[in-house]
Amino acid sequence: MLPIANVFRTVRFVLLFTIATLPFAMASLGEESVAPNSVDEAETAEEWIRGNLDDLEIRLKGDILLPSGEPATNPSVSAKLNRRTVSETLPVTVTGNQYEVWLPVHRQDWYAVRIDAVSADGSQRSDLTIDRVRLRQTAIDGLPITLRHCVRTVTVRAVQDGSPVAKANVKLEMSTGHVMIKRTGDDGSAAFDLLSDEQLRAITTWTDNPWFGGFYFDREPIRDPDAETHTVTLHECRPLKIHVVDGDNIPVSGIRFQFQVGTPPPFYNLMGTIDASEMVTDDQGDAVFKWFPDWENHSCYVDLDDNQWFQVDKGKWVINDFLVRVEQKRKRVKVSGVLKRTKGSKAGFTIQLRSFQGERLRRSDVLLSVTDKEGRFVADVLPGATYCVCVNDTKFTSDMIDLIPAPDDGREPTPIILDIQRSAALEIQVTAGENHRPLPNQQLLVCQTHVFSWLKNGQKEYGSGTRASWVRTNEDGGAVVHVQPGKELEVSILDPNWRVEEKIPVVVGQPNKLTIHREFDEPRTILGVCVKGDHKEIDFSTLTVVAGSIDGRFPGTVTVSVRNDGVFSFNTMATRVAVIAYSEDGDWGGIVTVDQPQRMLRVMLQPTISFRGRLLSRDEEPIAGRSVNAFVSVEVDQESDQDPLDPLDTSIEWKRLKVKTDAEGYYTIEKLPVGASLRLHSESTEPNDSHSLGEVNLSAETANSVKVNVLDE
């Protein structure tokens, strides 16, 4: 989230944990609150936690069950820590149909754990992801896993120059983080069995030759993750040397990092990672990636996984090598804290600490600590930084405080003291349509914020720390969350097909209820017609229409054809829509945006226009042969009640175009519809970087002008 350009700016940071996919066993809808000192027998037994602050562990265990509810026979279970780069496998003990795994909660370098269970014959499986906020209560309650039948098959074809590639490695990554790897047969294909609700996130293929290929489904060009067959093209590769140096250009050895490579602008579609993507620099500061596609242009980056160093820049090309600069991290100070609670266990609570004064510009410092059986916790903080500190738990809460735990003026570190407080229960109901049908399995992000200040260069700045957690609605469309009373609460639905935000004050001792309602239960049909006006020569059969939501709540667009009489239709649940109509030759186009469409939309067609621009150097010399990327879209202003720091998307993208400047630095983008918005970027001399050239709303006036940009390079 970008800071507002103001000394007294307000910024907000939300730590988004991986969404837990387990069926939540939360409080009943009638429960109003949880007393801070209420006692639970399983909680106070504390068999689920062991160790001291420097080796503290929490246990997850449960039964593995067949879909029928019967105990599974000889299941296999694996557990992996989800880290920012490389996941880490943990030892799991399986006895009969029961599993047990101990998690190193004293460590900072992971944010969730994923547990995969598979039946003995491989026909049934399940995977669950638990974030650190839910870890304590899950350890107390136990985590049974019910295996599920795979119901669909996805086939991946690996090809090179159009021919099938046998014995190629194929890696499927799901949206949950679950990974499957197989080898293609003689026909160049590999088949994978998926669960009913599993969504593909990425496909990566590679051979020992080496050839490499792959793509992510959420990056353009967009591919259908629900398709039964996918084809991946393998590309010939060359070795790439990544050279890592410090600020004095001295090579740095032992740097661990993950390397990602993808297609060049404008799409930047990554190809995914393989085992060889995880590398460590040698004594010369070098590491070699052999699967680097032998293309003229690429997008690539290095993601450091190192406790001592951080990356200074995005990296740059030096002849044929990729140079990365690193800087040693600041020395931290270990501070201690204590959680107070008169009755009940103090163990296993997640303490989150967040500061906007991170080691890198515009980067926050986010820490998680866990209390031991005495309620003690420790954290390694940055000297002089102000942190927002609180308990983040599914049942209990604390006040959100801010302090400087480790002053940088020679004073002793300040102990952090938190008190478990009585939480307030908020009942959430999610419905849709005229009959208010309950919507089950909706992912809800629940946030409470605390505004605080800090000094930067002698001036006061403001920000807000956020306590965030996830919950899913049950079969009745309901959910209960336990939050701190007296603070406003923001609840968001971040479904891939629906996004909405609601705010509510939370009051202790009173029923707190929030209903989130979607106006339409099912997509409705919108009719439209293209109008020629005085341009009788337009042939409706050559027209195509792109339509989509611009209310910020229903992402995505549809492309439909136009009948011979100019009529078209599309389905949507949006309350605010945009339509772009254009002819096959690009000579004609029209745009319309409508709120609450009730009657037939009318799209007035008119001749398309051209846009001209020019690039100059800082010495006002023309920049020739430079690529300019244009993103053509329809945009409207966001609604007044939306958060200006986190606005909903109120635009639809139509096209991405790429042109080059001529010898005088001029470029021309042709056949653009009047009323569209044009976002312009030019390539930079630095790798993986670009220059923003601004945004233009296309009109007859812009067609007769030239936009000049001076690049500071």
C-alpha cells in the first residue's frame, strides 16, 4: 500500500496470512463474548506446547478419516512450513490413523503450516493450511482430517517446437499451496487427479536438457484454470550467472535466494520455480541457473532468503550476467514481554509486532512471537522503531498498544506488557438475492486498526497497525468472530468473483451483528445495442463487444459478438457496468458506462482516433527505439464510501499495446476508442523496471496534441 504524499500521512498495513482451509469450529451464534479468564480443560492441560522461549513448539494432531468417517488405514501424512520463499518439510509421526507434528513457533521465518494426507492407494487425499493466528486454538481442539475423493482429471501436455516431449517434469501448484509433480509419458502428457474445489495456480515444466516452460493462471495472457487440458511450451535455455555483491562491490558468499524468470513486458508472466531455483552463492558471490530461456528479452528477479542480508535493488544486467546488490541487516535488540491473565493458560498466544520504520524504504517490519507457559515472549526489534503490539487470536484479544521497545538513545529496552481482555462476539451473516439466500463458504477478512505516530527526520508521521484474521461462513451463511470491543471493525469479502467491504462499531455487552448482502443471487442478462448514427457504412457483423463490472465488486470481463441488427447481451451481477464496442478493422468504436442498468444500453459508434507522444532524455535529446506499453481501459471514479487507501477496482482493461519510438523520439498509438483511458509506461535502462508516462483520457483534443515525457536517466 503506497503512502500518501503528506508529512501527516495516514498509512495502513495488513499482514495477510494464508487463508486457512479447515472447517472452522467457532463459537455458536448465540455466544456474546469470551471472558478473559475463562478456563478450558484442554487448554490448561498444556500438553500441546513444550519448550522454552528459544525452542518453543506447538503440537498439531488428529485422526485421518475416510470420506465415510471410518478411520483411514496406513495413510501418509506430510507437513510443510509455508515461508516467503522456500517451504520446509517437518517430521510427522503417524500411528495407525493418527498423526502428530510439532511446529517451531519460536522461529520468525514462516507464516503458516500445510498438512497433506493421502490414502494408502492414493485415490483420496486432503490438505489443510493453518495460519499462525489459528494455531493455538487448533492445537487445543485437535485437527482431524477427512480424506476426499478426487473427482476430475487435468492433463498437461509438454511440447517443444510443436512436438511432444517425453519424460519432462511437470509441476502443478494449487491455490492452496499443494504441489504435485509427475513425468510425461511417451505422448508428452501427464495426468493429475484433482479435488472438486481445487484451483490451479501455476504449471511449470522442465527437462534435464535443459528446457524450461510454464505460466501462472492469474497473469496474462489469461488461461482457463478449469480447462481439462493445458499445453506448456518448453524453451531452449542457457546458463545464467547471478552475481551478488555488497555496497563496496565485494562478492558475498553464502547468500540463499530463489530465482524467478518470466516473459518480458507487458505481461511479466512467471514460469514458476523448480528445485534448481533455490541457490546459494559460492566464494565468488556467484550462482548459476541453467534453465534460463534463451530469449532476447526476459523479466526476472531474485528473492533473498537470508537472515543477515537484504536486497538493495532489483538487479541489473552486466553484459550477460545478472548483478544483485545486497546490504547487511541492522543489528537488532532482543526485548521481552509478558501476557497477563489471572485464570487459564497463558501459553501459545500469538503476539504480533509491526513497525512502519523497516530496514528498507516503504517496507514495514513485521514480527510474530508466541508466549510460553508463563506468558513470556521475546522479539528481536529494530532500535528506535515504534511498534504496534497486540494479541492476535481466534477467541481472545488484548488492547492494541504502541511503544518503542528498544530506544536508540542508550536507555534500557522497555518491557512489553499485554492483558488478555474480554472479547466481544460479532455475528456475521452473508446473503444474496431477493430471498436473502445464505451464502456458505465465503472467505471473510476481519480487521481492527490502531492509529499511532512516530518521528521521522524530526517530523511526526501517522499510521495504523491492523489486527487481521480470516474466517469462513458456515452452511447457513453465518460466522462468529471474537474481537476487541470499543473499536471499529472492517469486514471484507475477497472472493475471486466478489469483493465488498463493510464497517461496524463493536460494543461490549450488546449484540453485534453485521449482514452483508449481495443484491443479485445469480447473474442477470443485460441487453445492449450498437448505434451507427450517421455512419451507415458500419457493418454490425464485424463488431465485438467487451463488457465488465466497474463497481469494484465483481471482477472480470466478457467478450460477446453482435447480431446483424446491432443487438448484444451479456450476464453480470454488477450494479455498474462498462461496455466497449469495436470493429474488426479498428476503424470504429464506442464506449458507454451505466449505473443500475435497467433498460437496453446504447453504444454510439464513432471513428477511432490516434494518440501521439514523445520521449526525451534529461538533456532533451530524443530517445529513439524505446518501447512504450499502453494499457487501454475504461475507468470511472470510485464510490464515495470506499477506502481511499485501499480502493476497489473501478475499471476494465480492454487491450495492451506496444509501440516503439522513431528516430525523433515520437511514437503513435492508432485506432483507439474515444472515451477510453490510456496508461503509458516506457522501458527503462534498468532490468525489470519501467517509467510511468502518466494517464490520458482520450478525446478529440488529445488526438491533436503530443504528450512529451522527459525521462530521468
